[in-house]
Amino acid sequence: MTDQLDRTGPDIIRRFVKTLPSGPGVYRMLDEGGNVIYVGKARNLKARVTNYTRYEGNSVRINRMISATRSMEFVRTETEAAALLLEANLIKRLKPRFNVLLRDDKSFPYILIATDHEAPELAKHRGARRRKGHYFGPFASAVAVNRTITALQKAFLLRNCSDSFYAARTRPCLQHQIKRCSAPCTGVISVPDYQALVEEARDFLSGKSKAVQDHLQKEMNAAAEGLDFERAAMLRDRLGALALIQGGGGVNAQTVAEADVFAIHQEAGNFCVQVFFYRAHQNWGNYAFYPRADENLSLPEVLEAFVAQFYENRTPPALVLLSEDLAEAEVLREALSVRADRSVKIETPRRGEKRVLVENALTNAREALGRHLSDSASQRKLLEAMGETFGLEETPRRIEIYDNSHIQGTNAVGAMVVAGLEGLSKKHYRTFNIKSKDLTPGDDFGMMREVLTRRFTRLAAESEVDAEDEATGMPDWPDVLLIDGGAGQTNAVKAVLAEMNLPREVTIIGIAKGEERNAGRETFFMEGREPFMLPARDPVLYYVQRLRDEAHRFAIGTHRARRKKEMVKNPLDEIEGIGPTRKRALLQHFGSAKAVSRAAVSDLAALPGISTAMAQMIYDHFNRS
């Protein structure tokens, strides 16, 4: 009996309290299987963990967490701010089920003015900032970035071509003809004059838009007075492009140069955090997040955890505006300042323009959550109706749709699209490059066999039958496979899965196109049932059509991307030891891969970074005959 009592959560936690220090740090609570179920930070580890040694006065969620705890782990930190940063990192990496979790860790695009070339390139950028240059952002979407880059090209005439394309030019390209580039590649503009345009673009994106516009306005007036009407018209068009950038973001900020605005709303046990990005007094877009959190948590608690995780791998701006007062705002401010390596302010404004920005974000959060809940309810009804229509024992939680794409067997790819209670789950989409050399070109059955074998072999090896994605709640194993094809394709899939002897049953549904490929006349194939059709206006039919079309779109898009990559493949990519740096140096020096192929060994070896042995290897590659 005593041994049983010793195994309860409070008793186990009490043992750890005895040896805990009183300084700041991070603690992890583990369940019987060794899985981390909660990560927390504390100013005083001993005091915080002592609160978990009793059930009295805690919420149901906390008591469930205490009861499930079988072990704990601790990390001491120098400050509470360091503990907060470590906590956010561990939560995002371990995804404990009792923590507030940022489910959609979206990567936001930036605008890059690269400075690793004499004529800096204007480009869209995602990911790690390895390239030398100036980064401006984040933008809420690729559409916003592309629109802004197009306007910047019109306003500042900066190039957006690659360095290799730039090096190979002998005359200006189409971008110069349509007045979006000043053509430094062919000397239409000198490098110093081009650098002046780059500096104007940097100033504009850095918030000095008024000074840039005033300067252009004076130049335009001077050109008009000097009767240089062509230049005046060009400067007028540039001013118009700048006005387009400033007017295209909706609600802009007059007194706030740089800020991220966070507003949170709760409804029906769900949370929505709306994030707006303001840079250079301009609204650079917004994005809605739906964090996973216990419905009994307060708005400030969820928002505080969300903001800490949001900036775990992002650089915060100078100002962060929030819709709620946080209990530990000062600790969060200190942590973000450490992350940014400069001072960061956190404010919950009550009046003025800052409050207007927060209210705007709050309105968007409320409306976004309403749409999200409506879509979720509609999606659930569709899945329930699908379960009834196809005679499934339970409402499907995960549907996988497969399709292939190729041209006479070349660049063949398989695609998997996933749908569930939250609609299409693009996070779980997968592509498969067909690798088998024994397939006859165009053998769709053989391609599908390879895709399913690879998919379920890996799934069986890596995932338990009842496992699910902690962040989204999406099961790892599918309930339904939707196959674009008739009886032959469906039977082939059934045979593949039967050979694999999977640990759980998966329903296979084939969907064959109707006569003359008419939508609405599809025939369905399932084991144990005669082929059947659905009424032309059945919502389930529309839903299945959308899933099939999405798989088709995804497969074709992937195939085209692979085919394009093969078509533009550079011969230098085939040479072992030629990486991006050496490739760039060769192209900049010789102008093109064709010119490299004609170069002598001595000319190749004269380049920095190209040894005599490497030069001989390059020469031999192009002169094998």
C-alpha cells in the first residue's frame, strides 16, 4: 500500500523538491512512458514546483497533469528571461500536451537587398539569413512580398535576376524594356548610380519614405523646369509606385514606425491570435493563428505563452503591442530584448493610434475565429455525411488522397494530399519521386505500388497505430484512402496493402471519372459493394471531387517543378566538388557554363578557389571525348 502511495504524482514531485535550488530555471514533467507532458519556467524553482505537491486549489487541468507525472527534469538558468527563452524552445520542440502550443509555426517571407554583388539584387527570402545583405520584413504572405517587390522595381529600378543571369547578359532584358530595371548588367547605368538607387530603396524600406519621396519630387520638378520631360515622367512613375506601396496595406500607422501587434479572442473553447506586422509606418500584412490551449486558461496566459513561442526563432521589432495585460510582461520584455540584442518595448495601449491598431487586430481576430469555427463545423458535418454515405463504422478523421503525374514516364512523381476535421492539412502533404528503374513508362499501377509501399513501410516503422500529431490532433494513420481510378487501380492498391499486413484496417475508395470525364458522373468502387454513383447535387460528391482535384493539382504542380528543375539544370551542377560558391565564381568570370566548357586548364586554375586539380577535373568533364 505504501509503495502504491509513493507512485502518486504529488509524492513523486515531493521527492524532487527536497533537492531543488531556489534560483531560476526550467522544469519538465514526464509521464509513465517518459514523454514530456509539461514544460514550465520559474523565478524560484523550489517554490514553483512545491505548488505541485498537492491537489488542493488547482484547476482540473493542473491536477490531471500532477496525477500523470512520474518523473521530472530540471535546467538551471542565470536569469528568469533565459528560462523563458529555454521554455519556449522546449515547448516548440517537445510539444507537451498540457502546454499552450503554437500549432502553425509559419515561416514568413522577407525582402532581401543582397550586398554580395557589385549590383545588389532585390529578392524574396525565406529561411535562415545566410546571404549577406539587408532584410526587411516579415510580410504576412508571399503575395504581399511579390506585390511590394514589383512596386519597388518600378520605383527604384533594381534588378531581381540571379547573379548567373546577370553575368551572362550582353544586352538589357525585358525587365529594362518595361521600366522595372536600370540594366546595370550592360552598363546602361553605372555602378555608383545604381548604388544610389539601392540606398534610396533601403531608406524607403527603413522608414525614411517621406525623405525619399521629397527628394524624388524635387528631382521631378527640376527636370520639368529644365524641359527634360522624359526624365520628369520617369520620376513621376516612380513616385506613383511608392504611393502604391504605401496605400496597399489597409490600415497604416502614422506614429508607429515598427511594431508587431497581437490580439487574442476566445470563443467556444477555441483561441485565435491575430498578428499584424507594421514596418516603415506601413501595414505589411496579418496572419491568424489558432493555438492549442486549455479552454480554462485566461486570455493573458495564452497570449503570453504564444508571444514567447512566436519569437523563439524570430527577431522581435522595437515595439510589441498587445491586447491584454500580461502578468510577467517585464520578464517577456527582457527575454525579447536578449533575443533582438537591443531594447524591445511591450505595451498594452489604452488610447491613441496604438490602441486603434490593437482594436483593428482584435476585430480581425474575432472575425477570423468565427470563420474558423464555421468552417470546422461544416467540415465535421461533411465528414459525418461521408461516413454515412460510404458505410464507414466511424467518422473519418484522416483521409489520404493519392495521384501520380508524369509525361510518358519522365519526371514521374506521386502525391499524397491529407484532409481531416480541420479541412485540408497542407502540413501533412507528401511527394514521392518515383525511383524504380524497372517500371514501364506510364505504368500508373507500378507507380502507385511504389508510392504506397514507401508510405506505409515508413509509417509502420515510425508510428504507433493510435498516434497523432500533438500540434494539430491529426492521426498519423489514415482511416480512408481515396484513389483516383477505377476497379483496376482500386484492386491494385488493395493488393499492395494486403501484402504489407498492416496493423490496422484502412478503407479504400476508388473514384473513376464519368463518361467524357464529366464531373458529377463519377463512379465509386469499394470492397464488398457494387460500383455506385452519388446524386449529382450530393454535398459528399462535391467534397470528394474537391479532394481528388486537390491531389491532382498538387501532383501536377510537383511534376512541373521537377521538370523545370531538370530543364534549367546547369552542367556545372554535375561536377563533383563544385558548390554554389565556386559555381558563382566561374559564371561571374566566364559569363556562362558554355564559356567555362571552352576554357583552358590554366584559365580555370587562375580563379581564386579553383586548384589545379579542380581545374583539370572541370576541363575533363567537358572534354571527355
